[in-house]
Amino acid sequence: MMINSEYFGMTFWLNDDNDLMYCPTLINNQPDKSCSGYVCEWDDWEGVNYHKLFEIVSQLVTIKEHDLRRIH
């Protein structure tokens, strides 16, 4: 599952190892996965709205947990 954030202009998701990933979101709302990376590798955290970022992480974890419960 991926979440498009208009605030960041990026799409976020958790990979198979539960690493928080990101890539730019194109004008057509499609992720540009050719430019993907790990959020933990961001060099400049100045001006990052942590509240909005943690909200995205919370949504991704909730979705993943819900999906895992459905499987089991």
C-alpha cells in the first residue's frame, strides 16, 4: 500500500523489510519509483513537519497490520 502526500509532494510506503520508502509523486498522482529512496537517508530534516510524517507512518502501519490480520 502506498500513500500519496500532497503536503510532501511524495508517495510513501513500507517495503518488505518495513523500511519507510518515498518517491516523488508525479502530476498525474502516480509515484515515480525510479527516484525512490529511504526516508532514513534524508540529509536535510530542517522544515520537515514530523507530525505529518508520523501520521503517514501510522496510516501505513495500520493498513499493514489490518492486511496481516486478514491473511491469518
